[in-house]
Amino acid sequence: MKIKVLTIFPEMLSGYLSSSVIGRALDAGLFSVELIDIRPYSQNKHKNTDDYPFGGGAGMVMLAQPIVDAAQAHASGRERRIYLSPRGRTLNQRIVEELAQEEELMLLCGHYEGVDERALQLCFPEELSIGDYVLTGGELAALAVIDSVARLIPGVLGSSESSEDESFTTGLLEYPQYTRPREFRGMEVPEVLINGNHALINRWRREQALRITRERRPELLETASLTAEDLAYLRSLESH
Ligand code: ADE
């Protein structure tokens, strides 16, 4: 997978992308990210990338010309093009899984009050939001897309960091985890996790995931795939 990011602040992404799991995966060539600075594409004599909005109002609007020229200069014709914006469809694990199947993505990060609509019409037909709140720019949202997609690419997560068991893959929230020491400030690790019976451990974890999901996000239980044993456990919670 090849990801191109158009931004006027490439340095906002570079630190994140060179660290930890994502940094290692990029070094190993498991996928690639190209940060494309929009500013050099500006034909404006001061290399401006924004201007006042027609019709008035607060803030500035990003110019169409540098965005369209940067996108065209780096286009392969095969990439899925996405503008990060609170106006878009809200990202979720289903969309992340779909994006992970793509060969190439081109992400546009906006700033200020937005982007000239014509740049979107010409080059970015799809919009994605990372949630119902407003960021100062799309860079953090682009990183959320890159990170969540990258961890589904084979080899990016080590086997010890497998993505199979976790929230939104099983459709349930995650069970509680513990590490050493066995007792911390008077609080003991649940006995079942220590006795080495993996069938019991798996059952305990599943029940904890069901319990936590029921408490915090009960609507997820409607779409999770549940066994007869799961349903019996959930019924047993109702009597408490
Ligand atoms: N840009 C500003 N806010 C955003 C959000 N919530 N999601 C995606 N891009 C954004």
C-alpha cells in the first residue's frame, strides 16, 4: 500500500510516522507514506496557499490551485482520494478494513475554514471524518486513518500484537488486562489468569468483554456475533 498525504504542514506528520510500530513498518517497506507539501505548488508570488472567503465570514479558505496541481503532479490514476473533514462519513473499523484493501490512497489535509469546494470537486470526491468534533486541521485525522489502516497490513503488527482479539474486530469491547506484579496496592490479579487453564481463561475473557460491552456500549451487542453460551451469560447478568 502506498499512501500520499497532501498538507501544508508535513512536519506535523513526520514525527508520528517515524516512531514505534508505524516507524518500523515504514522502515521495513511494508507500506509507504509520501508527505507532499502543497506550498511549493502555489503559483501565487508569495507562495500563499489560502485567501479570504467569497461572501465574507471568519477565517481563510485554502486555494484550489496549489491543491489541484499537487494532486495532479503526484497522481497515479489508481489512488482512492480522500479529504479529511468533519463533513465526511465517520471513520469506523469497517471503513478501515475497506481502505486496507486499496493499493493506493491520497489524503488531503485541510486547514483554516476549509478548502475551496472546486478542489474537492476536481480531485477529492470522498470525505472522511474521524469523529464529531473539530480539529485545527486534517493532519491528525490523516494520521488516524494511516495508523488504523497500517495495523491491518500483514507484518505491521508482530504476532504478540495481533489485531484479532480486539475491540471492533470481535465486535465487543476488550476484556481487562493485567501484568506483573500479582498484587499492586492491595489489588490482586484475578485468580483465573494465573492458574494456566486456557479454556477457563478464554471463557473469563469473553465474559468480561461481554460484561464491559453491555455496560458501556450495549448497542454493539446487537451486531456482535454471539454464541448460545454468550447469550446465557448475558441473561445471567440481567438478574443482578
Ligand atoms: N478536520 C478537522 N476536524 C476533523 C475531523 N473531525 N475529522 C477529519 N478531519 C477533520
